[in-house]
Amino acid sequence: MSEISLTEIEHRLIQAEENIKELFGKYNGIDKSLVATTTTLNSLLTLVGELKAAVEALRSRPAALWDRLLFAFIGAAVSTAVTLITGG
């Protein structure tokens, strides 16, 4: 078995430190990307909720229009009937 010299050990230690710094750099980059992605997803979820509420409001508008039209028709029919009954 060959012995490792002190210079080779120092070289390997320096290389290991550089590799560790590179790994920490990549980890920090991934961590920041994850935070940005989470923020973006939260914004998208909020937007989807707002769009869902807007679609529901638009979906209920025709029903409200038909209700008003029906009540107007019933009101006109009742007022016509009252006018005919009172002889006006």
C-alpha cells in the first residue's frame, strides 16, 4: 500500500472544500427557486379562485334576468286583470 503525501492530502482537502461550497451554492439556488415557485403557485391559486367567483357570477346573471322578466310579466298581468275587473 502506497502512502499518501501531505501535499496530496492538502490538495484533496482543498478539492473537497470546493466541492462542498459548490453543493451549498446549488442547494441555496434550489431553495430560492422553490420559494419563488411557491409564491407563484400561491398567486395562481388566488387568481383561479377569483376567476371561479367571476364565472359563477356570470353564470347566475341570466337566471336573475329571467327572474326579473318573469316578475315584470306577472306584474303586468295582475295590473291588467285588476284594471279589467275594476272596469277602468
